[in-house]
Amino acid sequence: MREIKFRAWDKEEQCWLDPKHFYITGSGEPYTCQQGRHNISCRYELMGTERYIIERFTDLKDKNGKEFYENSLVRLQSQYETDEPIDCKVRIVFREGAFRLDFHNMLLNANIAASIGNWSTEVIEEQDNGS
């Protein structure tokens, strides 16, 4: 069964939110938990897209166990239409009902994810997210 999970990038604070501090309703609305006094209570507020970027887990990992999320950047080597391999920085996108590499609209599946790890590809941390 597919694992459904999300992560959220706070553009203001330039950090990932702790998954315990946000949730998504059944209708898809994201909320963040704002701690009350003395961390005793929690006040939920709707998360605006001007501050937060919500990303879905692709349910795929590279050979090292690194999880791929929507908008993750991966570095890979390609020999597409070239004689020599070239390094590419590619973003994972959700398009046409599927996760894809934003590289010739390549469908991201378990075989591709495993290959990315085999190509000594590293997942680039998304610190440039939202730019």
C-alpha cells in the first residue's frame, strides 16, 4: 500500500516544518499548529501558499533510502542526445497524474528511482525551494 505523507517548507523561516506541527484535512486543506503558552495547547491555522510549500511523498526512494518528494532536486548523469555524459540537475514534478522528472517529461517509477541511486546521484537539499 502506498505511504501517503507530506512535508512543508516555511519560506519565511527557511526550514522544514516538523511533521508533528502540521496536518492536512480530508478535503486537502493544510493547517499548521501554533504552540500556545507553555507548549500546553495548540492553535491550528490555515497554511497560506505565500509562506508554505507543501510537497507530496512520491513513495519512492533511491538505493540509499533517501526519500523523493515532489519538488526534490536530484543530480544525475545523462547521455541523452550527447556523446559524453553530462551532469543534470532535475526537479521531481507532479504532472499529468504522475510523478515525473522535469527532464524530457520522464515518468518517475521504481526502476528510475533505483537507477538514480545507481548513477551515484545525490538528492540536493531543497534550500532554494520556492525561488
